[in-house]
Amino acid sequence: MKKKVLSVLLCAAMVASMAIGCGSDKKDDTAGKTDDKKTEDEAKGGDVNGDGKLVVGYISKNIVDPFHAPINDYAKETLDGLKKDGTIDDWTGVLDGETDANKQIDRADECIAKNCDYVIILPAEATASDAAVTKMTDAGIKVIVVNSKTDSTDDVAMAYVGPDDVEAGKMLAQWVIDNVPDGGKYAHCQGVIGNSAQIQRGQGIEELMKGNDKFESVGDFPCEWQADKAANVATDMMNQYGDELKAIICDNDDMSSAAQKACNDAGRTDIVCVGVDGNENPLQMVKDGEMGATVLQDGPGQVGGAIDLIKKAINGETTEKEVMIPFVLVTKDNVDEYLKK
């Protein structure tokens, strides 16, 4: 009889033990689901990779030229502010792209290693810098391309923020047409070949100039955005074409201001030079009557638009796929609005 009672008690104990074990397993499953839910909620709050931190990367085109320096300064000030007020946990600082696609790919690797959730990049080239964009998007990073597009920007990037460079080219050409009514020969100083701004500004210039029989192109000259190379082109073209040369159209203002100075120094103030950016030096030349115009683009406004998209994403708001920042033609009539006091 005692053996029978002992057997019953042992069975009861085993059943109780199994029940407790099952109860523990069920509790663990629930805990796992709770953690998953937390990760989802964090991702919705801008934590793209779910590691509990919000980190932003910033890959510059370069840190030296007159157009990009104030852009980088604005990015630093604004992102420092977002870190200070707790909107983001950290950012990479300004990573120097050195106007080199391979360097930008290296900087992309740094952003991946730092577990960035978002990265702002200002590409050096349309095709060569595209690998930096695709590397980061393949790693799950939300990439915002600023100022000029890469080949796959429209397909893989979170957004593009910048100007319509074809429109800039048209504005340059139209200003020359309006201010050289009798026409003549003109030269075109190009930026870095393969950069989307170089490609698209050239398209805009050609679209207007090829249909105007008063003007004749003497060539497109790769000057890589550099002032000294544009000044050399201006000097060579004046020597070659003399009074027939009437205009030099440049893809940026480093080149246009240098070309205009070379013409002015040679006593050829009849030659008009115009470019894109609206840097302080060409603006001052416009103010002083040494140059006729510049096409200004709002660089800080472009990177500011990218940062605004990140803030929207963090707040769970809908973000635009493309934000266009318009160009402005600046002449003596409105230069005071844009020249720093």
C-alpha cells in the first residue's frame, strides 16, 4: 500500500514539474516578442538599424573650395545642435571626400562601421561615387544625396536634395544671349568630367546656344572647377580669337571670376564671363561692376533640407523623395540681397 501511495506522489510531482517548465517557456516567448516590439518602435523613431542609437553620417565633397566650405560649416553647426538637444545621439563629423570618388567609398565604409542610421553625401562624381551610395543603402542605411545626383540616386537613395542643374545651364546661356545681343564666339569651361552638375549644366547651355545662330562655340574645356585652368583658357582664347571672342560660360564661379579677371586685366572688359554658385568673391565683383552676373545656388539650404528630412523621419513624418532648391540669377540689381555685410 505504501509503495502505491509513493508512486502516486512521484507522478504528481513530475506533472507539477512539467507544468512549471511549460509555464517558463511561455514566459520566455512573450519576453522575446516584447523585445522585438521594442526594436520596431525604435526603428519607427528613426533608429533605422535598431541598435538603440541615432547616428548620422556626413560625407562632404571636399572641405576646401569656396562653395563647399560654408555648406560643411552649416552642417557641423546644425548637427552639433541636434546632438546637443538630444535629437540624435551622435554624428561622424565632416568626413572629407577630397573630391575623389574612391575616398568617398572609403568614407562610406566608415559610416557603415559606425552603425550610421542616416548619411548625407555630396557626391564627387555621378558614376564613380555611386558605389558609395549603393554600399551604404545595401547596408541598410538611409542615404540622402545632396547637391548632385549619382547614377542610382533616384532608385536607391532615401531622397535627393539639390538644384536642377540643367536649369542652371539655361540661365547661364540666357544671360549671355541677353547681354551680348550681337552674338559672337564663346568658350565653355567645364567642371570635373562625370560630375552630374558638369553634365547637366552643359546640357542646359547647349540646349539654348545650339539654337541661336548668332553664337559659335570655340570649344568645351575641362577645367575641373579650378580657377587657374579657367584663367588659362580665357587667355588662350583671347590670343586665338581676338575681338571675335565675346563670352566665357563656366560651370562654377571659381572659374568664371578667374576668367573674368584675366579678361579685365587684358583690357577686354567687353568679354562677359558667368558661372554658377554665387560665392562671395564673384558677388563682390558683381557689386563692384567687374563682372555682370552669377547664378547663385543655396548650398547651406540644400544640406539644411537634407537635415530637415532626417528630423521628419525621426518624428515619424512622411518624407519627400526629392526636394528641389532653386537657383537665383544675381546681377547688380539684386546683389546686395546676397552679399554678406
